[in-house]
Amino acid sequence: MSAPRSEDALIEELRAVIGAGPRRSLRLGIGDDAAIWRPSRSHESVISTDALVEDVHFTTAMAPEAIGHRALAANLSDIAAMGARPVLATIALGVNARSDEGWIVRAYRGMTALAKRTGCALAGGDLTRAPAIFFAITVVGEVRPSSVKRRDGARAGDAIFVTSALGASHAGLLQSSAPAAVPEAIAAAVRTAYEMPEPQLAEGRFLAASRNVHALMDTSDGLSTDLARLCAASGVGAQLDRIPVDPAARAVAVARGDDPDTYALGGGEDFALLGTMHARAFEYVAARFAGRFGRELHKLGTITEGAGVRLANGAGLPRSGWDHLRGN
């Protein structure tokens, strides 16, 4: 791979890739020392930063467009979990000999396509040489104060829900490294779930608009870990009655001789939304959700008094998701 001609030349090419984009209140974007953004008077700002690192969150065996898409999608999922809409993003990109100018431009094309589709302006960032390729992205979103959803709002008696069946991303990761003997349609479905996850922004805003929804977060680190975090933040416990496993993930797990539930509980990076709501409102909200998005809002169990997450048989549920410091 050849090195970029110069940082300035690469920035100009990236400016051309990004183009005007959805600017809204963005007064000044890529190319200056800082971006300028004029926030709305009627909304609160939400800000999230996430980093994706080579051989931790992605490998260069993936298409650069998919890596760029995935990097931005992970950040947009945090915005979705707050019930917000994205406004702008800045990207710090670490590059090396494995990411020449063409690779970088293709990665930005992946980010730009998702940014345009979700109404998020790419406002600039930074480039640096690094031992490993990395993306450190900060996303700013807007949300009405009355619609903000946090992970510390769960109440005893609430129904626990998730917006998609889980485990497909983990199955896709396994398929990319050691493919199981499954039909190509299933293999393609899980690879897409891993490489091109879709941030559930519309679902987040839909749920945030309901006063019956009390808590919300995304499932980036696995259901067992993220539900434990939601409960700890809210000072409650949970009983987990059901684990919704994506059908394609289940097929991969069976083909590999694995327990499908472990893909949903510990796989992570599905970027579905996990939340709680008033139990008596669940059927009504779930029916509206299905009518709007064409899929089931999955009920998982009930928020309880006390602490800890337990299965229906009373056994404790150990945390098995991703921990960035332990690396598992």
C-alpha cells in the first residue's frame, strides 16, 4: 500500500467525499481547527464518544466501507439509546501502512453513506500515524428534554424489552474467522449483522416519545452485561424469562455445536435497544412498535426489587459480555 501524498491532500479528498451533507445547524465543518454548531433552543444536546481499534473491533480482512460504516454505527447506537437524533460527528483516525490513501477514502465512503442516510453531518476530526488503525468518533445529538431516556430509570414491576432478537453479530464474527457449514443466505445474514449493523435511531425516538418507557440503553456488550448495568444504575434487580435469539444466529450456533443463548447473552454488538416500561402498557406499545417497524418488540422478563439478574428458575445470571479492560 502506498502512503497518502500529504495530510492536507488527504483532507481535501475526504472533504470531497463527505460533501455538503445534512448541515442543519452546522456552521463550519471539516477543514478548520474546530467545527461550529448552533444548537436548537428547544432541545438538549447528547454527546457520545466511542473508539474502534484494529484487531479488537474489526480486522482489515473486512471491506474498508464496512469498517467505516461499523465505526459510525456504533456511535449512532448510543445516540439512539438516548432517544435522540444525530446532528454531527467528528472522527479521529489513526492510520498506518495497512491503510493507504485509497483505503482511508473507502472507509470514509462507508461512514458518509450512513451519515447521509441518518442525517448526521461529518464535521471534521484528526488524522495521526498509529501502530494500529483506529477510529475515535464523537457524535452529538439532539433530544427534547421530555423525551430523554437514561439507563437509571427502571422501576420494580417494569417489563423488560429488547427491540431485536440477539446474537447475529457474534455469529457473523465467528463466520468471518471460522465459517460453519450453513446455507449461504444464513451466512450472509450474520456477516451483514456483524459488518454493517443498523443503528436503531427511529426505534429510539419512537420509544423515547412514550412516557410508559422508563429506561433505555443499547446492547453493545451483550445482554447479560448490559442488563446488569441497567439494573445497577437503577438500583433494581431483574428476572429474565426469555432470551430472544436471532434465527440465523441460532442456525450458526447449532452448526457449530454451541448453545445459541450464549450468543445473545454474551456476544454483544447487536446494537439493539434494551429498556423497561410500565408492565400494563407493554402490549399496547408493542403493538404500535410492530405496526411501525414490522417486527416484534421482545419481552424478556420483569424488573424486581433488590439486586442482580436471575433466570426464571431462580439461578443467577453471570455477566458474560464484552469488557474492554479484560478483553472478553
